[in-house]
Amino acid sequence: MKNTDEIDATTRALARVAPGTPGGDPSDAEARALLAAITSEDPGTAAKTGTRAYRRPALGLAATVVLGAGAVVGPSLLENGSGVPASWAVTAADGMVTIKVRDFRDAAGLETRLRDLDVPAIVDFVPWGQRCREPRGRHVDDIPRGLYSLPENVPGEKRGWQMRINTKLFRPGQTFVWTISAPASGGSSSTSTYLMEGPVAPCEPVPRPTQKAVEQEFRTATLKGRSLEGLRVDEKTVGEVLPELRKRGRKVVFMTMVIPPGNPGGFGEGRTRTEPVGDDWIVWEAEENAKGVIRLLVTDRRYDKNPVYGGPRDAVITE
Amino acid sequence: MDDERPARFEAVYREAYGRIMAYAARRCDSPQDAADVVAETFTVAWRRMDELPPGDEAILWLYGVARRVLANHHRSEGRRQARSVGLDARMADLYADSPGGEAELEAIAQVFRALSDDDRELLSLVAWEELDREQIATALGLSRNVVRVKLHRARRRFARALAEAGIRNTPESRLAPAEGSL
């Protein structure tokens, strides 16, 4: 085996991924989640803040949940009118704990129940728009795979969400640190989840930092009494929705949703931008802020179900 | 942040993602390591967009970044890149499909792994990423002439090592001829 071609052919045969073959498709959910996670980081400050930048709540669900930071359930996922079932339920089987959260104020009750089930947890409630001052303790970087799942809709229910925790994967000294939040009016809710080791400081509520003025205080715009009442934008293309909004003279921005693998319901908040996205992108809901800016929740392709509602909008919004 | 930056990055990402995934998968022993390398490579690229060359050279520059990330990764094993964990399953699929199994191929792989990092990388860039000398020179920041000489020596050392290991037959490559897109 002496000549160049033979040597190269021999080397080729060793390739794990065949030469000339891509190792992945950039339109895969994971690929897009990674892209969103990376570009949500301000490149100017990223180098200085190092790994701290990974903990920003704007990261995609897939990324955030795994690193234990800011698993933010899109508010619309849980938004609804009345009839809050004021309970949470936890069930254990074989070390796997399934947690269903419906009341985002009963932190003490949830914490007690988790501890009963051997989940070393601290749960705090903070008023809407706030979070606990960081850092409260040392973050665990190498979170075991499968320790906890993405938050997802409770099957058959319009409200609340559930996630699974494998209690066998906690190591001594580790604590699952949860912050739950909901506005006084009910409706929305959010949660952030961290895995920490060693002592954890008490929660000191501080205002949640906002990245850009344009991103704060958005709420669903298509509900009764809101500025787009009666207009259906869900599951339409950007090209179908934009002309009507323009006709109404509305300023429109776009938020790219980060859909976790399998589209279980819920999404991570990607970048909000003012420049147009493709006409063939899919709109899942429209939001508005106090200034009347419309924010379209969009993805670059169609999914099997509306990630905002974990299914058809009509199954959740029944007004 | 200027508005052009994310769009440009996304275009490069879409173009390069499959190739960087393959690059990492071919060089890392575990899918987790490979996922880390992919995530870190693109993170570095995002932070250093100002240095990212235009056009076809972007991928070569990314290979260079990936190579340095890989070298650093080997030094700091044990810490996961949080944002890369989402890629694990996808990577694991690539590993499941890996060539291997035949004793002879395994023996060749062993010889290959025993080469120096530099030799392996040069041979790999030719055979796996299908870069030509000029592209390798760009990716590694070397002159074409240096690449030519180093590559010649790397091939010779690999051939000699194979001979010393008693491996004489070239395995018929089971892989379809490459359709390089560079």
C-alpha cells in the first residue's frame, strides 16, 4: 500500500461519517435550537461573561432546560380566563416523579410535596416580572441526562404544565431550585429551573431584566377586548397575515420561537427582530404591547400542532 | 449589534452545519464530545463574526476554529457544554451508523490513531472533508508548499506504519465516491 490514492482510500474507509456526507441537517429542531441559543447571546458581551451567558432565559427550551436555567414556558401556553384549579399533583413511580403545576402561587405546598418524594427542591414564588437575585448558589454544569424533562402541557388539560424528574439522578448536596411566577390576574405563568450544589441563598426578588424595550410586556392581541380581537392569525403564513396588519397601520416585529424536539407544546423565546422574515414562515399567535406594537410568534416551518397552545388554538381559547 | 449580523451568521450556519457536525463526529470518540465541539465552534464563530471570511472560505475558517476547539476540548474534558446536549441524540445516530466491525478496519484504525495529531488531521482533511491542498492551507493557516510537504510525509508515515503492522491490503472502500460540494 504505497501510492497516494491507496493511502487516501484507506483513510476514507475510517470516516465515521462518509466523506461528502453531511453530519446533520440545519433544519433539524436541535440545529435550530442551537442556532437560536447562540444568536440570542449578545456577541459583544459574550466573551466577557463566559458561561453565564448561557443562562439567559431567552435561550431555547431545549437548551435551557438541560442547563437548568430559565425554562420559560411561553405565557400564552397557559393563558386563559377563569377557573383556576388551585392544585398541583405529584406522583411517583420507580424514582420518576411527574409534577403537574396548576397553581403558580403555592410554592410552599409544592416544595413540601417534592421533598416528601425525595426531590431535594427549593421552590419560591416571585411576583410577575420579577425573579430571584442571581447567583443564589453554585450552578451544576454537568447535569445528568434525563434528570428532568421539558415542561409540557398536561394531556387533556388546557391549563398548567407537567414535567418529569428522575429522582435517582440527584447527587448528594444538589438542590433543584425552582422559581414560579404568575401575575395577580392569573392567566400567564412562568417557571425557571436550576440545578445547584452546596448552599442556596434565600430568594431575594428583583425585577427581571429586560433585554429590549420592544420585548417587554407583550400579551396575546387576538383575545376579546384586545386590539386584534376577532382576527385569526394562528397557523397562517406571514404572507397571509402581514397585509391585514399593514392595512391597519400596525408596527410589526417578529419573534422566532424555539421549538423543542418533538414539539411537545411550549416554546423557547428566540430573538425578536424588526426586519421581515420569509412570507412562507408560519405565524402561531400575535401579541401586542402597551405601545401597540404587534409581535408575531413565528417559526420558519410548519409544525404538526400549534406550539403556543400545544394543539389547536380553539381547544384552548374558547371565548 | 447590527441587523445584518444574525442573518449572515444564520446563512453561514445553514451552509456549514452538516459539515461541522460530520467533522466533529469523525474526530471525537463520543457523541457528547462531538456535540460539544459543534456547539462551541459555532459559538466562537458568532463571537468572532468580524473575522469570518466571505464566501467559500467561511467553511475553511470554521474547520480551523473546530480544530482548535477540539484541541482545547481534549484538555478540558468532563465539562459539558450545556447548549450542545440537544445535539446528543442526533450525534448518537451518526455513531450508530459508523463503519467498523471488521477486524482489518479496526487494525487500520488503530494504526491511524497512533499517528501524530498533525498527520492525522492532514490525512483526514484530504480524505474525509475532501479539501484540496489550497483549502487545507487556508484552514490551517499554512502555505500551500508547507501543506504539500507535510501531507507527503504524513502519507508516507501512515503507509510505513501500516506495513509495520502487517496490513498490506487496501480495504475496498465501501463508501460511494465522494460528491464534494466545495
